[in-house]
Amino acid sequence: MEQGVVEQALPAPPVRQARVAGLCYLLVIAGGLFAEVVVRESLVVPGDAAATARAIAADEALWRWGLAVHLLYLVAGLAVNVLVAGLFRTVEPTLARLALVLGAVSVAIEALSLLQLYVPLAVMEEGGALAALGEQQRQALSYLAAGLFSTGFGFALLFFAGFCVLVGVLILRSRLVPRLIGLLMVLAGVCYAVNTLALVLSPALAERLVPAILLPPFVGELSLALWLLVKGVRPRGQADQPRPVTSQAT
């Protein structure tokens, strides 16, 4: 009578998939900073439609580059949703699928909202068609469109908040990524959700919260992106020790 210990076979973690996800995530972060900070914050003058219209007209190429980069990083963002959900599919399939759905909905809403940012360009291109509108009305239209994009982007962030929280929970349960990063992702989701709800319920409060409330999401998402790119995911043997199965042979 002899006894042996047979370890349950565990699939190897898709390290290459994790690193591609990390690279795509970094592209999203870099593209978002360029589109928001370099382009929109430099051209949109808060509370001044005329100055905003003049700034966009004076640097039309930069505004167009902002749109193009935003479109491209949305493609990378969709790839992140698919790849990250795939990494944790064997851990909690239902949560991973729900995270994918929430992330995809967020990308769809953001893409639709992006159409608003083409309105200032359309106003300049279709001058004849909008001849019935005065210059101030056209400027107000452009400024309103830019504001509506910000609102739509905020709505998209509410769904992305769910994605961040679920990814954080999946990290905490699987330990394929350090638990600290999982906690940061949960915090990122909470901050995004609070920011969007404040935008809807109390715009004045939302203005006071920004940019401080966006710092934890930046730290959490950047940490996850860098870890996935550099480290990939931990071997399953280190993340979740396999259970020994005792077999008997006569």
C-alpha cells in the first residue's frame, strides 16, 4: 500500500496577455492626459464662449489632434477591458464578464460623447449653413457642445467606476497582482463614482472636488498598468497555492 501526492494542474497565467494589457492601459492614460490637459484645458476657457471659440479657431490643428488621439485611445481602452477581464476569467467568471460589460459600456458612452467635440469644427466648416445664427450664437453653440462632452464623459466614468471596483475585487481574490493595487483600484472606482454623482447632484461640489478626487484613480490605474507591463501576473503557484490531492494505489 503506497500513497502519493498529485497536485492539481493549474493553467499557466497568460503573461504576454497581461503585458499587452499593461501597454494598452498606458496608452489610454497617456492619450487621456494629452486630450484633456494638453488640448481641452489649453483651448477651452471656462465661462467664456467667445474666447473658447477664438482659441479653437486659432489652433484648429491641435483640437483635431485631440479628437484623433481620443478616438485611438478608446480603441486601446476597449482592448484593456477585454484583456484584463480575460486575465481573471478563471478566478471569478461572472465578475470578470460583468467588468467587461461595464468597461465596454463606458467606452461606448465616451465615444458617443466625443461627437460633441466636433461641433466647434462643424461650426467653422459649415459657415454658410449656419448663416442664420449670429457669431455669438455660434460661439455659444460650440461652448455648449464642449460642456456636454464633459457631462457625457462623467456619465461614462460611472460605468468605468464599476469596472475599476470589480477589477480591484478580482485582484484581491486572485492575488495575481499585489493586493495593494487591488485596493487602489477599488478606491479609484469609488472616487470616479463620487465624482460623477457630484457632477449630477451638485456641480459646485464637483468643482471643489476636482482635481484632488482624481488623484487616487490616477495612482491606482497607473500602478496596475505598470505592474502588468513590467511584471505581468504572478505565477498561479505563488498567487493561489494548489491543493494537494491524495491518491492511493494498491
